[in-house]
Amino acid sequence: FNLKIAGQIPEYTNKLRIGVLKEETVLRDILNKGVLTITPAEMEHISNKHVSIKAQTGIDYSLVYKILAASLLIIGAAIYWNRRLAKFNAKISALQKETKEALYQVATLLNNSTNGFLSFGKNLLVDKEYSTECERMLGMDISGKPISSLLCGHDADLGHKLEANLLRILECEDDFKSEILISLLPKTYKIGVLTLAAKYKPLENGSMMLVLTDITEELALGEQIAKEQSKLRFVVGVFREKEDVQNLIGDFRLFLSSKNKEGLNKSIHTFKGLFSQFDFYFLPKELHKLENSLSNKTVFDELDVQILEKALEADMQTLHEIAGFDVLGTKEKLCINKEELNRLESNLETLSLQDIKTSLQHFRYRPFRELLGQYPGYT
């Protein structure tokens, strides 16, 4: 036993005894007689030799030192671990701060972009994070909204087709097949008065990113440019075939004033094709409308005549505004250099209206120096 005696109970004497069975009375008497023959000196010698008791009443400094060393080791380890943990937490805080700043910068860039960025998963519901431009384009908070209802509105058939195709793409594991399916998705969506171009990008997490671009103004500008180019082609065509255009307009006005409208549909179709050939802008459109409306009748009333006359007048006004004079109002013939006319026609897309007007006036008016050059003997 690893026992240590720290002290002795006061007034307590340790007395040695020999135990025997109660029935062994003879043995007991013999042992008692033997014990009585032992002297006190012999008794003390026997106790010190066989029942040695050491009472340790002082401080065991070795144990204290061991406990102190163990405590210092534990405290040192705790301090070291706490410092290491503090450095680790500082690194985590710094990384979290950098990540937060990076996310803020990305969000700022996306929110200040003219494009709308959003994403959705296989549930086809818009994720919580999206750029603010999406709300302007789609007119609402789109978080958790079905992507099909946002893009297709009340067109249920188109919405169902879009959902089916998007699910096929999101569940497709073949990248090549996925790209083919994406190419079949709608490229533009009409949202109210806006026209939005759409680009689709599958993400690594199984979702899809949709990038929306407002191309309403771009389309309007393209239509305006096409309209201006059509006007310029119209003017150049009139200058090139002035006499034919004059004859065509004369025949058309004679047709409008005629009481006999036999072969009405055929005549309107013919005039529509001829005026379109010379790039008239307003009149062919009205002739096309009239041709569709006359499918069930053989004559047209005075209102139809007025509409066609106004359309012809609008084209003539356009010609006058660009050329600067009444090109078809006189039978005067203009002699125009074919190379100059071809050069003007090839540069229609780059020249401004003022440049076209100046060039056309140059065709009509010849420099005085050039006129005098025809008479070298008098100048």
C-alpha cells in the first residue's frame, strides 16, 4: 500500500495483539504466557522491525514541485493555444473582411451595370441574390418568383415550353447537348414596352445564370437608321430614274381619279411592287394594308383614296426635304455623271442628310466657272 502517516491521534496507543479461535483456549493461554515473558525493550525492537510506522508531519516539497511543474505546463500550453487560436481567429476575420469587401465590390459592379443578372435552379425560381437592374426591367421584386412567369407573362403556352426546355438543360450532363439546347431558347423577350435580350450560362453548382440586356433604344435606333437609309435610297433612286418615277406617279394618280376600277386587287398589287422598287416609304405600306382589306370587295371608297394620296404626299415631302427642291415638279431633265451618282449611292450609309442634300444640289446646279469653261475663246 502506498500509504503515508501524517500524524498520530492524541492519547492513542498502538497495542499489538495475537488473534486465535475461541475454541483454542489452551493455545491462547500458552501464547499469553509467552507474551508476558517479553521485556519492554524486546517489544519495542519487534515493533520497529516488523510494524514500522513513519509519521510524516512535514511538507513533501517534491510532490509540490511536481504539481507546480504540471500546473505551469498546463498553463503554458493553454496560453500558447489561446495565442495560436487568437492568430487563427484574426486570419479568419481578415479573410471574412476581404470576402465581404470583394462581394460588395462585385455587387456594386453588378448593380451599376446596365445588364440584369439573376440565377435559378431546377425549381425554376429566381434566387435571392440578383442585380437591381432586374427590378427595373421586370418591374417587381423577383426573388422566389417563377422565371417563366417573369419572362413570358400571361402567355401560358410559351411559359410551359420555356420551363420544359430549361429543365432539360439543367438535367443534361452532356455539355455539347446542353449548348445545343441553349441555342434553341428565346433570344429576346417582350416585357411591357421593353425588349430584353437574353443570354444563358449554366453554372457549376447546377444552376443557370441569365443575363438580361435592355435593347429597346438600340432597336429603335436601328429602325430609325434603316428608315433614314431607306429615304436616302429613295432619293437616289428618284434621281437615277426620274422620268420613270414621274410616269409611275402620273399613272397612279390617274388610277385614283378613274371611276372604273376593274382588276382592282391586281392594280394595287402592281403599284405596290413598283413603288417598292423605287424605295418609296409610306405609299407601299398603305397599298399593302389596302390590298389586305379589299379581299372581300371590288371597289374602294373616297376614304381609301384620301389615305393613298396622303401617303404619296408624305413621300414627296420627304423627297423635297432631303433634296431641297421639287425634284419631280418639273419636266426639266438633269444630266448627272454616272460615276458621281454611283459614288453617292455607295456612300449612303456614311453620309449625313446634309451631305446628301449638298450632293443633290450639286447635281442640279453647275459651277459658273464650269459653264464658262465651255467657251474657251471668250474667257
